[in-house]
Amino acid sequence: MTDPSQDYRTPARLLHWIVALFVLLTIPAGFIMIQDGLARPVQNTLFVFHKNIGVILFLLVLLRLAYRWLRPPPPVPETLHPLQAMAARVSHVLLYTLLLVMPLAGYIRVRAGRFPIEGLDALGIGTLVPRSEALANAAKALHFYGAYAIAALIAIHIGAALLHGLILRDGVFARMWPPLARRR
């Protein structure tokens, strides 16, 4: 078991699980909304949900990174094999990168294509990119392939969490679960 002082604090845990929930809702919505033959009202609802949750996710990830900078995460347990520690570091860097790139690519795709982002539009926040089919198409491709990359990384992340929580029972999973820290 890991030392409880090496657990993540409650704000880090809450941000992790809120982002996880939103991502796990957004990915299937994104894959479903682009299917041919889907009823237009359902498709429109999924597009609105996906775009607006993407904006919220981007802001939450920025908040997570700011919190992480102000309150660095606890060190990796010494009991973790060095290759596992390196894999964890690399996978986290890739996840954070994709958690920033995906909403930005989605934003550029939507705004360059002159589509609305209802939440931003309601707040009077205009577009920050020019209208451009080429830019919209490039962002669309990045967003499309990034979706597969982030889905794969999340599957690996969940698999590693389950390995540590259910099989190894080495305390690594308990550093982030439950969402509210037992102390602090």
C-alpha cells in the first residue's frame, strides 16, 4: 500500500473524475453523431452536446493543469517498476496533450466552417479563427484521428487503473479514488 500522504488532494481528484466523466460521455457522442442514417434531431442534439461539452472540457483541463502547477502531484510510488513509472509519465503527457488538442481542433473545425458553438454564442464570444474550408478540413481530420488516439489512451489508462486496483492492489489506484480524499 502507498503512504496516504502520497495520495492526490481532493481538488485534483474531483477535477480528474469530472473530466473523466465528460470525456467518457463526449467520445461516444462524437462517434455516434457522425453516423449515416441517424435521425437529424438526434444528430443535432449530439452535435450541440459534443461542441459545448468540448468547451467546458477545455476549460476544466486548463484548470487541472493550473492546479497541477500550483500543487504538483505526489511522486510516483517507489514500489512502481521504473518502466511502469515511465509509461505512466508518457501516457499522462499524451493524455493532457490530447485533452487540449481535441477541443482546440474541434473549435477550429466548427468555427472555420462557420458553425455555431451555442454556449459561446450565447455568451457573445465570437469566433477566433477565419472562415476557411482548408483549415476546417485539417482540423476535422486532426479531431477525427485524435478521437481514436485518445480513446486508445483512455482504454490503456483504465486498464492500468484496474490492474493496480483489482489485481496488484498496490495502492496506486487508491491515490486517486475515491473522488474525495479521506483527509486534507
